[in-house]
Amino acid sequence: MEPILILTTGGTIDKIYFDAKSTYEVGPPHIARLLEELNLSISYRVVSVLRKDSLDLTDDDRRLILEHAASSTEKRILITHGTDTMVETGKTLESVADKTIVLTGALEPALFKTSDALFNIGCALAAVQTCASGVYIAMSGRVFPCRNVRKNLQTNQFESL
């Protein structure tokens, strides 16, 4: 089995509550802890690239994500990302050749009992191991080619264009 590189960039999936501020902010990545608890039989490494809400990502941030993906020795890359600009980042990553890249996130923080984070991560792990080279979004129980998806703000789900 090929090893998987997991790049974390922040987003709702990594948000935590700060009592002193009475607000949610992006905290440290939760994916390593979630995966350790599952006792998986896959080889992966986690690299924290950014800790930002996706609405705050800049073109420079996207270039940094692109650099990490392009320069990695791994051919299979999972990226945790905020859902609002996930598609935009995915389109930036389309220049990476001969790798399978899957972006995923959550509509509620991973620490919430009702979060879709663990389900989306599981779908993304399956997709990154089985999809052909290219860039994909794994959300809402589906895997979409990056160029053929959007976030529907009314239904709060991802859907094909």
C-alpha cells in the first residue's frame, strides 16, 4: 500500500472554542488523534501547513499548499480544508501531475459529537486510495472531480455542477 500524505490547512474541522473570547477559532489539527483512535492499517504522515479559516486563505497560502503537494514523495495526498474555498484550492492543485489529491473538511468542528468530520475523512481516505490521478473533493457522502462541484449554501451540501 502506498503511503498517504495528509496536509492540514485549518477550517471548521479544526475549530475549537475559546472561553476567554467566547468564540470558535481554528486550533491544532485533529486528524492525527482521530486516525490514531481508529487503529487503521494504512501508512500516513500528517503535516500541518496552515491553521486558517478557508475564507482567510490567500493566493500565497494556496501556493504554499501547492508547493507541499507537488514536492512530496507521496503520490496520494489528503488535504483537510475549510469548505467555503475548498474548490478554489482544488483548482490551484490541478497543476500537480501524477498524484491523487483529495480535499475534505467538515460543516461542524471535529470535536462536536454531531460533526461530519470523521465520516468525511473516511470517505476521503477511501477516495485517495482508489481514485485515479487528479484532484477531488470528498464531502456530503460523495466524491466529486474538483472542477465539477460546488457548495450549495442553501442546503449546506456539496453537489455536482
